[in-house]
Amino acid sequence: MKIKLKSSYPCLVKIGNNSYDIDENDLLEIENEEQIFVYPISYNRKNIPFYINLNALKNCERYLVTDIDDYKLLFLNKVDRISNFAKEKLTFSEDNCEIKISNNVVIFENKNSIVQYELEEMFLNYRVFKIEDFACVELDAKSVFAFNMKTGKLFHFKGNEFEFEKDLLKIKDNLNDCEDRRKSCLYKFSGDNIATEKCEFDYSDLHFKEEMTPYRFLEAVKCKDYSFAKNLLGGNLKNVEEKDFYEFLGGVKAFYPLSLNEFIIENSSEKKLIRFDVSNGLIFDLSVDNL
């Protein structure tokens, strides 16, 4: 039985007398083995070393297994961290907002709604503040959450620089991706919504092999640079509307390459397998299957 191992986090995998350091970009092929041991690089009370019996694979909290073509894909899931909460409270004219913050989740609660967001990265400092009808949390000046007290809707922004001016939020972000993309956006807090006033991208003048097109496409969709992503499409795909990117892919929170044309994409609720058909540096067809 051929198995291909993919991980959503850096870890050490021990197979027999051999050990392999892998991260999100690696794909490890396994044949004629009965067991493996996984040692996560980031250690906590739940993210601990564990053992997998390759002869009795079944979906569980730590991994997902699925059949793809002539092999089994074994995908290692991130496991939620256990931690204590810091509690904060913001007072509005008609309601209060209780905020709980830990190293892996932020929770907003008022009389009508409870909303939580799982954090992808650790942080050291936070601050809590109000803008209009929004309860806000800023983490290490790199991430901002805005919870609308009337609708219960939660907005999340990431960046390298944040600037607040009355009901406006300016964000600059260096994405450190293939294009060395730099994102500059202006958002307006208005009523029960946060509107995008302006969003611009700058790129470095870099050159890539045609085989990198699917990877660059997913990077662009992930950061919502849809005009750039559309320039990588050919044929009938050129007519795809920007809103259809999100509806078709379900959003892209993270992606993991299996090959140059096959990727696992992850959104807030599920994982999918996406395959690309590329010719002359353009994507002419793609398929998406649930895992």
C-alpha cells in the first residue's frame, strides 16, 4: 500500500530507523511500512507526539485519510491548544460585550450572540477598544478583530501596519509570497458593516517557471487579489467573476501542495482537493473535490 503523508504543521516523522523533518510544503511517500511516529515541532498539552498504525487508518482528530488515484493520502491536522483565558469587557449604549482571549482563540459575547475565532499564530500583547458599534481586539499590532454589537458579525484583518482614524482603518501588509506582494487597504466602519474603500497591490518584478502558475494562483486567491489571479486564467475561465472565486473554492485559508498541479486547500469548515490543467503558463481547467 502506497501512502503519501502531508502535514499542516512542522514535525519530525520517524519511520523505522529513519527520521524526516517536514513542514507544510513537503510530501513524504511511505511504502511497505506498518507504523510511524509523529513529533510536532510546536509542543503543547494536546499537540504531543503520537503513533499511527498504517494498517488500521481511519479519520480522527489528528489526521484525515482519503483515497486519491493509486495511493492513500494521510493528512496531519492541527490540534487545538489548551490555554487559560483573559477576560475583558466593553460597554456600549444598549449592551455590553464580554471578550475572552487565549493563545488559540478569541471569543466575543453580548446578549444576542457568541462568536469565536481560532487563532493561527501565538501573540504576546493585545489591546481592546471600540470603534462605532464595533468591539475590537488588536493582537501584537498584526491582527485586528472587529465584532459588530448589533448583527453579531465578526471581521478579521491582518497586516504589518495598522492606522486608525475615527471610523477609518488603514492597513499595510507585506505578504512575503512568490510575488513579494504588498497590500494596502482602507476600510470604513459604517453602521453594521465595514466597507472596503480601497485595496491595492504592489509586486516585485520577478520571473517564474510556467509550472508555478497554480501555486501563484492560490496565493492570489488566498489574499483576495482576484485581478491578479484572473490574469493566470485562460479559455472560458477568463470569464469567471470575482465573487465566483470565493463561491467555487469556499475561500482559501491555507493550501498544501501535493504536486505542481495538485493541492489541498483549506477553508474555515472543510478541506478540498484541487487539480489544475495548465498550458503555456495559464490555467485552462480546474476541478475541486471534497476530502
